[in-house]
Amino acid sequence: MTTSAPEPDCLFCSIVEGKIPAEIVARSENVVAFADINPQAPVHVLVVPTEHHGEVAQLAAARPEVLAELVALAEQVAGEQADGQFRLVFNSGPQAGQSVFHVHGHVLGGTSLGGRFA
């Protein structure tokens, strides 16, 4: 689903709106970055658009400039927390591991990831 309005039952929309607390690490005009509550690497930050879009391909089609802003904020976070070396992962669909259906990129770093998360 692609919408610009917040979805009332969406966890990440609620975080973006400040209704659910999160450790916000960075913010830009259209993107928010916050610490993952179940980190899989020493640096594990989620970057999400402030608008609700279900998955990354929908965001790319509807608002490519926001996807570019998301990637830029991910790079900024990695520069601040992971010496600029990072992996940016998007899961699209339940079989790919997506559990919250608001597009989000996982910024992973802070260690040698090697074959992990490949």
C-alpha cells in the first residue's frame, strides 16, 4: 500500500508521529532514523520515510526523491556511527523477512559483516 497519510495501525507511522517512543538518531525533511530495538549488528538503525509506503519499490515509484533522501540519511548515520562502512538492507514482503509494512532500510555496521546478512 502506498499512501502519504499515516496509517493508524502502522508501528513506524506511530514512531514518526512521536506516539511511540524510539531512540531517534537522525532526521531530515522526509526521513527519520532510529535505533532498532533488536539489533543484529553493533550499529543497527532503521531509516523510514515520514510518509507511509508499504515497501521500497512502491516508494521508488511514487517518490524517488524521498528514497534518495533515505539513502543519504543512511549514509550520514553510517558515517557518524560506523566509520562510513555499512550495509543497507530492504526486506520486501513477508517471505523476504518484512514484518512491518512501512518501507524501512536497515543500516548495519560497526563490525566486519563478511557473509552475514548477504
